[in-house]
Amino acid sequence: MGFFDWLNEEEKTQKEKEVRKVDRVTDTEFANESAHLDLREEELDIDKRRVETGDVTLHKDIIEEEQTVNVPVAHDQVVVERRAVDREPTDERITNEETVHIPVTAEQIDVDKHTVVTGEVSAHKRSVEETRQVRDVLHKEVADVETHGNADVINEDR
């Protein structure tokens, strides 16, 4: 036996030891006629919960706005006209007691205020649905059938 033959034999022996170690570690069920193996896989459990993300407050503010309105108003004017007349004779005497009274009027503006409803603001909530992607890694057991030698295996899926 040469050096290289000895080295190859040493490698084979080392591999056999590793295979034996692996065989001892795995759970192996020996059965004469039948056996079964449960296969499992993970599924996602997704729960949702409501959290407060903010709020909306409705309130009124009072603002002041100056408004100018043109209002037509009327007032009386007294027009005094003088004219010359032909000197006609009269029977009336001159007295100090003759007075003519002419009332003069004017429109005055009274400003008052009243309140009217000009609009309405309302608010309500509505639920809006959207879709979000969730990613995670799931594990699944699958059956691996190995044959050694001249084993006749028929795979049937149920």
C-alpha cells in the first residue's frame, strides 16, 4: 500500500466516522411494515389593534370686519326766494306779530345689529380600509425520501 492509498483510506475512514455521528444524532424510527412522519409548517398569526394617531377639534373664532355701507338719506332745505312785486296798495297794517314757521326735517341713520345663520360646519369619522404588506420568513417541513441500494419506492400523494 502506497502513501496515496493510505491517504485515501484515511479520508474514507474519516467520512464514515462523520456519517456514523450524523446517524446517531438523528431521530430514526425503525419499522418493519409501515412508518409515518409528521410534517409541520408555520403560518402567520396576524392581529390588529387600534391606536390613537391624533385628533381634530372644532371651535369657532370671532373676527372683526369693518363694513362701509352707503345709505341715501334725505333732509329738508328751506329756500328763501325774494322777488320784487309791483307796488300794489293793501289794507293791512304793518305789525310785529306776523311769523311764519316752517318745520325742517332730516332722515337720521340708526344702526343696530342682528345675528343670522350663514352656514354650518359638521365633522364625522369614517373608516377607510387600505392594504399593507406583511413579510416574515416561515419554516416548513418537507419529506425527503432517500433510497439506498435497489429500493423500489412508489410516491402517492393524498
